[in-house]
Amino acid sequence: MCYKIIQYAEYSCSHQTVTRQQVVDCRKRDCRFSPSHQTGMHTCGSTCSQIMLPDQGLIMEQFSNPCPRCRGLMNGH
């Protein structure tokens, strides 16, 4: 089944922001999310996968400062 890779940036306050998302194609004809999904007549709801695998998260950047929201709270805004 297909799944998403979600890339994050993590701040010193432990908050994370999404920086990029991409779908990894399983290339299966019986996965409704794949571009390889069969196009001919078929009973998709009962013969094809209707869910993706769980998202896979990767922290790609780490910052030594707090996130913008926390930085604003620390400055009294």
C-alpha cells in the first residue's frame, strides 16, 4: 500500500512544523491510491486497498531556537 513521508523541522521547544510531504507509490494495481491502480471495470471497494499505510515522519532539521509561536510568547506578544 502507498504511504506518506512527512518531513519536519524541530525547534528547541519540541514543537515541529511540516516542511515537506510526499506520497510513496506502492505500484500495486489493487491500491486505489497508486497511479498503477487498475482502470478497467472492477469492484474497487471490495477488491482494492482503500487505506494507506501509516505516515512515516522524519525530522530533517533541528533548530536551537524556539518555534515562531513560542518565540512570540517569550517576547510578550
